Amino acid sequence: KMSTQVKKSFYKRKLPDNLIALSSKRGKEIFKESLLDGTAFPFLKLMSNFSTQNEPAYCGLTTLVVALNSLNVDPGRNWKGVWRFYSEELLDCCSPLEIVQKQGINIPEFVCLANCNGLESKLTYGEDCTVDDVRNAVISTCVDEENDGDEVKKVLVISYNRKKLKQTGSGHFSPIAAYHRGLDLALIIDVARFKYEPHWTPISTIYESLLDLDSSTQKSRFVIN
């Protein structure tokens, strides 16, 4: 006999009104304008390599997986069968995965993983930058500055406090995929896709979310590219 008791669970979250869903009519209009303006350069490469975190605490690992695969970094070891391709289980050079599965990773561990997998990362803490610095970092990542129109050379990752975006939860990692100059919005493609869909977020809000202290390091959150 089947139990009638239903375990408490959730199916997605509605985006707060201060954010604009990419899939909405307005979100698509903003994306079109961004694409035509040349400020959505990394979007297609990131979405071609996008993953949903498969553990609640894996946002940092999955964000790094998306970045590594988008940057065409060869892991140098097999993933499945004969194929070499990054997935979370290959990111084990800094912390044991069984611990990460329970606790996630903090900012130093993210940088450690990025560096030991061949990336040159530039870390900037929220407390050490201005809103203009964040905007400039987003623009420099979302514009094809070298005009080769093909390969993505860098990926911008943010570690932010969801509460500042009026979302549920706290610390989170995700990449930035596009920017809209006229509205000063950045497109966050949330690796917790089961929770929030990709959304346009004001740069000022992102900046505020970076100023929050990470309890594990007692430092502000960061942008890294």
C-alpha cells in the first residue's frame, strides 16, 4: 500500500519582481538588443556548455565546469568511455568531493580548483571594487574585444548573496552571459536551473550582493574571470 504522506518539496521558484526572466517577452527583447549591440558574446558558448548542478551544494563546481568547457580546456583525463570532458567529479584536486557535496566550496577553494585545472584567474573581492569596476568587468567579458567572433577567451563568475536579489537562499555561484548597456543589466545564468531560470539583474544589485560577507572566510564575495 502506497503511503499517503508526501515529503515536503519544491518545484522551481518564481523570480522576484526586481529581476527579468530571459524567457519572458521583455527578457527576450532585452537579449535581442544586447545581441545586436555586441554585448552578449559569451552567451552561446556558455549555453552550449551549460550544466545544472546535480547536488544542492555544487553551485561552485558546476559553475567552474561550465567555464572550463566553454573555454575549451582539455581535462587530460577521461570523463566517460573515451571522452575527455569536464564534469563535477573531475574537480577533486582541492577538496574531497564527499565534503564538497555537503558543504560546497568557498572562494579560496574555487580559485584553487580553477588554477589547478589550467585557468589563469583574476579574483576581485566586493569590498575592493566599486559598482563601476563590476560594470566594467561585465562589459569586458561580454564584448568580443579581440573581434575574432568565435572562441570565448574569458568567463566572468560571481559569488553572491541571493538575498540581495530578493531570492531565497544565501551564497551562490553562477556565470554572467550578457550585458545590456541602456538598462545596465547583466544576464545571470543560474546553475541551479531547478530553482531559478536565467534572469536579467541590475548591475547595482549585483554589486550589493558582492559586499556580503562569506561566513567561511569572513571576506566579501567576489567576481572572478
